[in-house]
Amino acid sequence: MTLLTDNPIYDLFLVVTALLVVIFAYFHRSYQYWKNRNFPYLEPTFPLGNSPYLFTSTVGFGLDTVKYYDEMKKKGYKFGGIYTITSPALVLVDPDYVRDVLTKDFHHFVDRGHYHNERDDPISAHLFSLDEKKWRNIRTKLTPTFTSGKMKMMFHTVLETSKYMTDAIETSALERKDIDIREFLSCFTTDVIGSCAFGIECNSFKGTEAEFRHMGREIFAVRGLRILNLILISKMPRLALKLGLKANNDHVSKFFYEVVQKSIKYREDNNFTRPDFLQLLIDIKNQTKDTENPFTMDQLVSQVFVFFVAGFDTSSSTMNFTLYELCKHQDVQDRVREEVNEVLERHGGQFTYESIGELKYLQQVIDEAQRLFPPLVVLTRVCVKDYKLRNTDLVLEKGTRVVIPLYSIHRDPEYYPEPDKFDPERFNSENKKSRHPFVHLPFGEGPRNCIGLRFGLMQSKIGLATILSKFRLRISPKTDMPLRLHEGVLLLQSVNKLYVTAEKI
Ligand code: HEM
């Protein structure tokens, strides 16, 4: 059978050609977006736009932003347009614009644009991904959960948990084994958040029983059909939502639902309470009288879930890269250890919540490590109301994604001379004061910054202080140096593992 000519091969040729013309026309038109609006922009190429990867993370940006930032900086742009496939996004270069978006004009940029599907995958509707109205409601309810009083309440659980890690390091030190320190730190933070958010002992250092550690890996695992799923979610979220695609694997959601429900039932049946996040959330649920905005079981489970997801890898990444630099700079490691020992001595040989706050030099070291290796490589926002950019006539349209390339800003020589050099003195109070406040943002900024900042810093400081008070760490010859970083992921990770050796002090 033929359609247009007498020859089916010609027919096929004509249909394919027509299809290609339509596709090219669509791309060509899409690539006029920034030009038509007089924005500075980087020239896209067919078919990926400016993005070097088809598949990055669910947010869609990783270290590829370094390329955009460097090119825009060279051209003298304060911000500039790019395309991921055909979708326009604005990259901010100048920290004054970063400040406007994150704080001053936040009401135009309330959303993060993170995929979630409340209907088919309720666990994805958590604080990190929720949009405007629902986000505000939940953030207001959760904020009191992270006060310093509440941190103090959980301090001992974190400290106790750090003992499993130092015991495991001690065993490896005695056996003269190399330690995959990132894995040890992930086990520690999994145990901490498991205990504080779910109220259960995760036993991550006990190999096969470590279901939580396994689930931690599963959350970020990308294989099989899930790759296609994530490409659609990151590149065509509206279509993904219509198709009912889920951001999380069913078995992961099921696992977290069951754990939380069992834990709550146990507490209710036994009239049992515990000083942890789960209890605080149960209290919020029971106390919320607001029938228009109740705090439902689905909402409770998804917040516990996001505390786990957002809490364990960011903190282990912070500690991992801090130890990497401390191994390379033994003099700094010695100085941190001296400070830790002095503080311990002042507090009768025991770490307390107050004593951890006295570790000022350790804080500088963490600040500098997070500058070089921010756990989240970019911050994202979505413009929710048309917005005129300051000192310009340019209007950013509602729905446009905004990207803040943290990794690049943190390594810009304009703010940090010799940017690749590890130098904790950059964060002494005098040097800190002399810099633009929006060029160091490892926890984000403004009303939508990291809600778990205090907790993340507390567990990172406890982890580092307990390790350094007991061991000298060195990089093992088994480590493939220097550490190479994964390009296409939102959460910064090295491709090669960091192996260290530990010597008991
Ligand atoms: C060193 C550890 C951590 C780092 C570096 C970190 C970093 C970040 C960053 C960069 C953001 C985005 C902020 C923005 O867009 O302005 C964020 C958001 C968030 N973080 Fe953290 N985080 C850490 C630990 C934690 C912990 C321990 C928890 C929970 C227990 C947590 C829960 C969250 C949540 C729920 C959000 C979303 C907040 C919102 O949208 O309102 N984080 N974090």
C-alpha cells in the first residue's frame, strides 16, 4: 500500500523528512526564547541545548553548570539563559542577583521545581519538593522541630551512635586495613537519622542486617527501566505527571511507610515517647487542630523520608571531603585535634552540646571543605510570578527555572584567590566579614534554606571530633588520587573511593 507516491520507499522517505522538518522547526523556535526576550544567553546546539547530558539528576543540573558559569563570566554576564534540551533556564552569576532571588524577592521564587507526584507517589510530596502553598504550610509546622533546644535533646543519641563508627575504625586500625571512609560515614549518618527520625537502631555497621543502609543506596540507584523514568521526570515533568510516573521505587516507599507506621503503633500501644524527630512529628499531627490544613499520615511519612534522604548523604559528604582535606594537610589535622582535646579537657573529657559549639577552628575547616565541595552542587528555584530583574528592563516569565551554580561561585577567584587551595583561614571572622555574604551557600539561603542546617552541622562536628580525638588519618596508597568528581549529579560525589588508614592515638 502506498500513501503519497507509487513507491512505498519514497513514501517513507517523505514522511521521515516531514517529521524531521517539524522537529527542527520546533527546536529552532524554542531556541529563540532568550533571544526574543533580549536576555544574554549561551548559544544552544541541537538536540540537547546547552546540556552536555541527556540524563543528569532529577533536578537536571550538576557540574555541567561550571561550563555555563565560566563562559558567562568570561563574557561579563551577570546572568544568562541556557536550554536543557528545549527548556529555558536562567543561570545566575552575580551574587547580588543570587541575593535577590533567594531572599529579597523570594516571593517570586518560592518553588524549587523538584518533581513530585502526590497522587501516585505520596512519599515524594515532601518539604524539599512541595510547591508554594503546601510548602509554606508544612515548613511553618516543621520549623520548631529544628530549634537549638531540640538539637540539644538529640545530641546524646548522635554521640552514642558515633561510638559504633569509632569502634569500627578501631577494628580496621588494629587489623591495619584500609578504610572506605565514605562508606563508614554513610553508615554513621544512616544510623543517626534512622535513630532520630525513625526511632530505630539501624545497625549499619553490622553488615547484612543493615536494611536502612541498603535502602539508602536504593533511593539513589538508577538502573533498568528507571533510567527512562528519570529522563522523563527530569526533562518532561508535566508529561511524567500525566503518565503517573513516580520519583521513588515502590519497594523503597513501601519500606519507609511500614517502618514509620510500625514505630508509631509501637509508641501508641505502649504509651512510649522518645526525644526524636518522629516524636516531634507525631506531636504535630496530634496537635494540629486546623481542619483545613491537617497534618496527615502521608505528610508525616514523607517528611520523615525527606529527613532521611536530605540528611544522611549531605552530612556524610561534608565529613568525607573534610577528612580528605585533613589527610592532605596533616598540619591542619593536628590543629583541629589540639582544639578538640582542649575543649574536651575543659568539659571533663566528655563531649557536650555546648562543647561542640566551642570548636571554632573545626567550624572554619568544615566551611572551607564545604566551599570546595558543596554537597549540593546547585540551588534551583522556579519563578512563580513574572519578575523584573534589578537595573534592567528584562522580565523573567512565570514558570522559568533559575539555577544558582554553587560549585562555581564557591571556586570563583574573584571571591576566593587561589580558589582550589584549601585554606580554613578564609573563614576566620575577619575574612568572612570582608566577603559578599552570598558567595558561600552550602546550606542555601533565605526562607527555603536547609531546615536541617543545625542538625547537619551537629552530626558532622560530632563525627569529625570523635574520629580526630582518637585517630590520625592518612590517605591510603590504594586511593586513586586526586579524587575525581561525578559530573552529572546534584549531590556531589567522587568517582573513586577515598581509602584512608587510621592510627590510634
Ligand atoms: C551537612 C549537611 C547538609 C547540607 C550541606 C544540606 C544542604 C542543603 C541545601 C543546599 C538545601 C537547599 C537549600 C536551598 O535551596 O536554598 C537543603 C534543603 C533541605 N535540607 Fe539540607 N543539608 C544538610 C543536612 C540536612 C539534614 C540533616 C536534614 C534533615 C534532618 C536536611 C533537610 C533538608 C530539607 C527538608 C530541605 C528542604 C527545605 C525546604 O525546601 O524548605 N538537610 N539542604
